[in-house]
Amino acid sequence: MGFDAIIIGGGPAGSAAAISMAHRGARVLVLEEKRMPRGKLCGEFITPECFPTLKRLGVMQHMLGAGAQKISRVSLVAESGKSVESSISEMSDSDSRWAMSLSRSRFDQILFEEAREAGAECLEGYAASGCKFDDGYGTVEALSLKDGARFSFEAPVIVDASGRNSRWMLGKQERVAGRRGSRLYALKAHFTGVTGIKDQVELYFFREGYGGFSLVEDQLVNLCFIVGESALKQAGGDASRVVKNTLMRNPLAAERLCRASVVGKWYSTGPLTFGRRRLSRDNVIAIGDSSGMIDPFTGTGLQIAVRTGEMAAEAIIEALGQSSLSPHREEHYNRQSEPPMSLYESIQAHYMDQYEREFHKRMKVAGLLRAAAFSPATSRIIAIVLERAPRLTNVMLRATRSGQPSSVPSE
């Protein structure tokens, strides 16, 4: 069977793209290295700006049914323990009065299963090992991790949804994540016994970084935070010691965690790089974290992931001329029906235009706030200002969400 598109990675971005294309009759292959469900390091916050895409993908009710928690408030907590609170309705561009929080294990699995249900061929345990184009037509080499068998798959379009460590989007110099000793790392675990976390997200800022709590399904609380390399080294890489040496110096955080215990395992990753990357390279289109990572304190990482998947799918469908395709179409894509580069250039132009309109400003604002968050002097000044003028919190948070979303027809 021939494919219209191959998606490398079955996370939120890859699954969203697969669902969107499969709904329009395209033949889509998704190659996912892991097996679902699998945990991921993530703040697990789903902003209201994400809801329209989730509804179009047909998964919103599935997520609520899977135990997604409704979040109505966000608190920014300074080192002193003083906090500034904002309601979701005040900080969001959406009309919704609440956001959601759901574990990545369930969030990703729901999207992946929906992609399969929509008609995409979704292969788990397949690691993409190579990608090349011949006269504009792509071939992806993949390894089955179950039995070591090697496979080749072909399609006119290849989408990279493999995440922040994408081998296709990052050059050697781009893999450098800052000077040794000053790099950033993230840690995450689920806890039981955390006190006082209900319908709010609490985001703590401390000298070595920042992190936050949110309630997910099964009455577990997600703790996800970012610290500098020196804090990680001082703790000998032990996540619990990192928490004790940084976050728990905050009196409110210490109160939250005094009777808490970890459920499952700690996840860690790094060094991290944030900001915009290239949206395509060597005929491959990048979505999700492959196209860039926005800072976690914005709470919009998952929204950008599913939205870039949806945007890329729209660009691909338009370029392939498949808006009215039947999912039962039997004839294969005709390699000669369109000049190869014009197909790629059409997808790239459409996708880049949408991305610029929706995410350019957000990435720029997030970069400025990142610089402030990791400057002790600046962060203290900002904390004082926000305590005295809490309405500025809403202005700051809304700036990381504003954009000009395109009108995508409902399925």
C-alpha cells in the first residue's frame, strides 16, 4: 500500500496531523518508537486555546471521560511564598472559564488511538533510522524494535514529529544547549498526598529555576520543574534532593509536599533549548517540538503541538489536492502528477504562513520572559511588581497565548 504522508512520531503533534489528514481521506503512516501508553516529561496542562483543536480532532470528550481535571485558577508564587492568582478566564484568549490537566500517558494514548480509528496506519515499536528523497519522493527507513527487522516506507510527504531531539531538524551546532555548567534540565513525577492542590495550577519561581503543581487523574498531582545544571550537580542527580534544595525552600511548596510521596518514577531530560527552530529541512516538514519548544511556564506546549499538527495537515491536504478524497480510494499517488519541489514548496509556504501568524509573537514574548525568569535580580523585581499590581499577571500570561488562529472547518 502506498502512503500520501509518513509521520515520524506518534505524540500529540504527530497524532493530530494523522487524524486531520485521515479524516480527509489521506493515506497516512505513523511510526512511533515507543509503545502506548507511555509516560512523558510534561507539565500536563491543557490551555483553553487547545480546546477547539481537540474538538475538531474528536477527542475532547474522551479526555474528560479519562479523568482530565478542570483547572480554573493559576497562581504565581514568589520565593517568599507570596502568590498572585489569576483566573483562567482572565488570562486566556478563549471564552472558557477552565483549562484541563491530564497525564501525558492518557493524553497521548487517546490521540494515538483516535488516529488509528480515523484510518491512519499506526505502528508502535518502530524507530525511524533514516530519511531520504529521490526526485522529490521520500523514503523512510525504520527498524522494528521487537524483532530487529528493517523496513522501507515511501510517500511524497514526510513529517517530522519526533520531538525536541529531532535528528532531521537539528544540525550539529544546533544541538548545543548553552555553555557547560549553565544548561537547563527538567524533572517530573506524579505524587500522592500533596495537600491543597485542587482546581489550580501553582507555578513557583526560585533562584535556580521554576516549576509547578497540577492535579491530574486518579487524584495524583504532577510536579514538573526546570533547574540549572549546577543545582542538579549539587544534588548528585538525585531528583528528590533537587526538590529539597530548590522548590522546598519555598514555605508554601514545603507545606504542599510535607506528606507527599512519589508514585511511579521520576522523568528527567536535558539539556534543554527553547525557542523557534526551522519549520522544514531537506523536504521534511517539522511539527510539535521538532519545530521549536516554547517555555513551559507559558502552559501552551501541548496546544502548540496539536495545532502545528493540524496546520501542517491542512497544508499537506491542500497541496496534494485531496480535500475531497474518499478514504477507500485505491489508486496510488501519481509521482508525476505534480513537480516534486512544487509540492514541498506549497506545503512549506502554507504552513510557514500559518505558523508565523499564530506563534511568532508567542515565541518572542516567551523568550523575553525566560531571560527574566533566570535572572535573579530581574525575577525579584518582577515578583515585587506583580505583588503590587496583580492585574499585570493577566497581561503577561495573555501575551504568551495571543495569536491569530486560522479558521479551520469542523469535521
